[in-house]
Amino acid sequence: MGFAEGKNCCAIVLAAGVGKRMNSHTPKQFMLLEDKPLLYYSLKTFQDSFIEKIILVTGAEEIEYCQEHIVDCYEFNKVQAVVAGGKERYHSVYEGLKAAEGCDYVFIHDGARPFVNHEMLKRAYEAVEKTGACVVGVKAKDTIKVADDQNFVVETPNRNYLWQVQTPQVFEYSVIKQAHEMVMDRTDIVITDDAFVYECAFGKPVKLVEGDYRNIKITTPEDMLVAKAFLQGMKRD
């Protein structure tokens, strides 16, 4: 019996950002990391995993490019749909959720995180089966300071309880879809990630699962240099 046998797991991969901080006219998800688009690497991991279906969310004007130059080019046959995202990240997630109808568990992942791996996916699956909602992350290495509006320190939280949250964030499908519908029109909150959507909708905690310090989000040109170093190191391992 294979891993996650009997459960329909879907990945929603978000690739709708414009990447203003990359100082490039090319959206960051299409920039080359070595000889392949950044988006290739996370899609490849999901393609080779127990995940049964992938929904790719991108800009409306980039759907044709994604389909031809990424999905078809690299034969990602688990990609069932390429759909247009929305104004904000959570709108894009909701568009992906609508296209993922019928799955049991959904793995929501930023396409700008190329180093998601199979061990991470398995840990997240085991956690979501038990809890219904989990996110991967890593414990903070640095001391974190909370500042006021004048940039004076007002608090130094205990680092032992601080995590840097990553993706994928994994949920029971029906529950996270309902959560998004419950908070979609709220103006009293700033939605930061899907775990926050879940927390706001139901007032329940989300399980934290060990991620990987290499599971970085590519945001600036410096991140690309780090990603190249990680990729070269992985090839030597």
C-alpha cells in the first residue's frame, strides 16, 4: 500500500506574484535557477510525490505561458488546471480551492519556494491526518524583537517558542475552503497566510510541523544566489 493510499491529496501551487523586489521584468517564478524556471522545482517535487493532483495558480496573462513552457514542456501531467489568481494572495488561494473540488487534503504552496521536499510532505500529511490543519516551518535561529511605531524595542519574545512559517500549509479541503469563505469579506483583519485564515475562521490552533531551513522563499536577488548554492550542494550530496 502506497503512502496516503485511499486519500485524495491535491497541491495548489501559487505562481501569481510579480516579484517587484527582484528588480527584474521577468516574474520571479519564471526566472531561471540554473537551467530551469524557478517554478519547475516545486512542481517537480509534487509531480514525483504521493500528491494526485496539482492546481497551478498564476496571473491571467500568464496562463498560456505556464501551460506551454512549464506544464507541457516538463510533462507535469498531474497539473489538472492552470487558473487565474486574484487581487491578493488569499483570493488566489480561493481560486485554486475552487478548482481542487473533491480532494480530501490540500497542500497550499508558494511556487517561489523551490526546495520543498518529500520528507516535508510526508510529515505534513501525517500531521494533517491527525489534526486537520498544519503548516511547515522552522524554529527561529535569531533573537526577535518587537518594536513600537518609533522603532524602540517593547518586547523580546522567548525564542524557544518562535517559528518561521513556510509552505506548504496543509488542511482538510472542505474546512479550509469554508474558512476562506468565512473571512473573505472581513475588513478588520490583514490576512497573512492560510493558517491565519483558519485561525480567524474557527479560533482553533494550527499544528506546526518541521520544515527545512533550505525551504526559502525567493524574494530578492540575494535569495537567488543562496538558492544556487543550495542546488549545487544537493547535486553533490
